[in-house]
Amino acid sequence: QILAARDGVEGMGMISRFPLHETGERLDGDSWVGAPQVLEADIYGLSVTLVNAHAIPVLGDTDSMTWAVGERERQAATIAAFAAAHRGPLLVAGDMNATPFHQTYPLFTRSLVDAWNSAGDGMGFTWPGGDRGQSSVEIGGIPLPAWLFRIDYLFHSRDLTAINATVGPWDGGSDHRPVIATFAPKPDNDR
């Protein structure tokens, strides 16, 4: 495990049954919710680069929201550029604070594949949530149905394939549900 514990929601961490180590690479920008992690795992002899990122949410007054939308697009472009320049298997996981209908989503899918689109079933809603019995939650004073949006993702490079993707059960603490997927390397001639 490589954990960067912080107060509030800015902590980051990866836990793996496979050996992990830091690559020394960084994603540019200082408005991330917690510093993104760029790690490498040795998975049955295959070296896989793992990126754990939490994009900025769009909250506040109109000026703050306008700035945050632009910043979130810069963050998505940073991840896309990292993926485009990267050679070898790559997985990008995180709360991107954007649905597939936001302007940021196509930035990711220029150089990455959304595991949910290729191997998921259903809507893949991961946020917002809370108590299991709740049918709605309140965000900024506005009641919303629980588990209404898909803003958490597992993206992968084209030299991997997603075998399956599911939304995991709520853990009782977070206002998100996890995305869980199984990946396999593609044969060289299928990349």
C-alpha cells in the first residue's frame, strides 16, 4: 500500500495485493483534490502504471464554478496527455467529478478507454449516496435521488482490455460507490 493520508477528502491511497512502487512521475496542476498518485505495479510479471486522481468539483458561486469547470478540463487534458505519452499498460482510476455528458469526458477517451463502456452493465451510478435506506440526498440544499450520477471511473490504455466492470456496494462511509473491474493484456496484434 502507498497511502498519502490527509484530513478531509484530500487523502489519496492505493492498496494492492501486487507489489507497488512510486514512479517519480507527477501530474501537473495544483488544484487537484489531493495530489494524484502515479505508481507502478508488477502484476504477474507485467508492469502496469496506475494513476489515482481526484478532479476538482464544481461548487460555489458562478465565478467559482466557471473557474472550476475550466480547471477540471485542464486536469482531464493533463491525464489525457500523460496517457497519450505513456507506453505500456496504464490504468487511471478516480473521482473525476464529471459525468460522461460533461465536456471533460471526451478528453479522457481520446487516449484511454472507459472500462464501464466496454464491460459494464447498467448505468454505473456511483454518486451521491448515503444511508442504504435513503432514496434521496441533499446536495447544496437541493434534494436529489441517491446514486444518480456516474462520476467515478476506471480508464485503461488500449493495450489492456476490460473483462467486466461493476459498481460495488456502498461501504457505509463514503458518498461514492466503488467501480470494480477485471483487466487482461491484449495480444500484440489486437492493440
